Amino acid sequence: MSMLPAVFTDALRLAHPSWQPVLERGLQGVAEADPAYLPALAAGSFLPTRGRIFAAFEQPLDAVRYVLVGEGPYPREESATGVCFMDGAVDLLWSGSGLSKPVNRATSLRNFMKMLMVADGLLLPDATGGEAVAGVAQRALAAESTFIRTLPELQRNLEQCGFLLLNAALVFRPDVPPLKEAKAWRPLLEAVLEALAGRAGQSPPTLVLWGKIAGWLDGLPAFSHFPRAVAEHPYNLSFIQNKSMQALFGPMHLLRAA
């Protein structure tokens, strides 16, 4: 086996023990596919920082029921958490007038929130504008509310429903195109999918694929073993009205406190 840079082997400690041999095998695959890639990455700087490259793997392998695949880390240090679609710069979800300013600035998160509100019967499909959302926000902020109020709570609800929140590219560098970065990590994604497909006594989890991600993963041998829920990327307004996503997420009631 080739020696892996310590920055990556040390980062494995953030992953659940059940994932650590899988991820190490995946890292070996990345190193074998391109021996120069990991050393060059380790010698420079990349996002996420603080050893969070494997932060998405905190829950046990056997607990995964869905794999939501994102493109890559956010291109800002405060936002890149190692967990797809979970923007570290966002805390509060609601304001007195609707969604919070950080949520409204994060287009994909805003549309995901609105889709969840429609799916949960909190908004009518043809009325998802500011006034309607403000009504939901007032209910969410009421003293007796049972709604979640922060993005970390939404992440926790997703994880409790069995979501692995994984990026196709585990790192971001401003001078490397995201697609090129994602190609370098394909061996690790293949190791992850093989492990999930091979769990004894369990069916493979559902892959939740938004935008171009399905095309990125289609060439992986293990891809064909998984059921898939495919939609446009949430930065498209049409995502709010996507009935297959509403059907998938509605029963989870992700905006409600556990």
C-alpha cells in the first residue's frame, strides 16, 4: 500500500469507526489512480479546513438509508463544513418576515426550505412567495412552536432519517475546476457505494441526486445497484414544485423538532 499523507489519515478520526476502513480503502484507490494527487493536495490549501474532509461520515455505515450527493464544498471557509448542502455560515432559518437573510442568500437552501414547506402542507404549491413564507415563519418562531429553528437542527433531522450528506468532490480549490476535482475522488466514492451495496441483510440506500450529479456517478460500477431519486438542482425555482421530491421528503417532516 502506498503511504497516504497524514492530513488525510488524521482526518479519518472524524468518521465513525465503521467507515474508517472503507474510507482508507477509497483513499488508497485515489492514490493508485493518480499518485501525485493527494501529496499535491496535502502540500497546498483546500476547503474544508480543520480536518473536516470526512465530516459527512459521522453516523454508522449501517444507519444510512439515503445518500444525498452534492457537487463539492462551498467555496468559502466559513461555509465549507464537509457536509453537503450544510452551509456553516447559516445558523438561524427564520426571521420575523420569513426566511432569514443567510437562507435567502443561499438560493439552493432557500428553495429546499420552500419545497419542504410545500411537502409538509405548510405552503400551497401555488403560493410560496414572501407573504406566505412569513406566515410559516411566525408559527416557527412562536413560543410554543414545534419547528426547528437552525440549520444544524435541519442537518440533525436529515441524519436521523438516515441521510449521508456526501459531496462528489471532497475538496474545493479555487484554481481547480470542480469536475476535475470530482474525477479524482471517484475511487473513494466507488468504495463508499460498494460498502453500502454490500451491507449484509440490508437493501442499498436510495441515492438522492440533484442536477448533474447523476451523470458524474453513472460510470461507477456500483451505481446500478441503487434506487435513485433524481431532480433538478435546488438552485432552480422549479425544484420547489418537484412532486417526486415532495413525496420523498414530505413524510420526514424535517422542519419539525424531533
